[in-house]
Amino acid sequence: MELSVIQIGNSKGFRLPKAVLERYNIKDKVELIFEKGRLILKPITEPRHGWNQAFQEMHKVGDDQPLMNDVFKDEDFGEW
């Protein structure tokens, strides 16, 4: 794919087509990797982004209780 380098303020850059952004799940940030004369753009993903806040809100409303017991009444730990 050929892209044109364009002026962006005092810098230069290029635009990625929407299809490329969607296919490679590129959101707000990419990692730029320099490797053997090549530039590689790698999407930066944060799969657990926002979990801490969500857990805090769940705790406030009491929605952070286990759905089942950790230990069952008939469990035998002798094997372990």
C-alpha cells in the first residue's frame, strides 16, 4: 500500500485508511518499531483498561461477592 507523506504543522505524517484501522484494531496509539531498515506500526491495546474503576464501583454497591463458594462441603483435601 502506498501512502503520501503530508505536512502536519511543523511535522510530517500520513493517514491510514479506515479499513486498515478497523482490520488491525488501531485505536488511539501505535508503537513504532525500527527493524532492519523497516518501520513497523503495532497497535497498542489495553485489554484491562478501566477494570480498576469498574471493580471499585462494583464494591461500592456490593456487587463484588463470589457467585459460588471457593470450597465445597464434600471436598477432600487429603489427595492434595
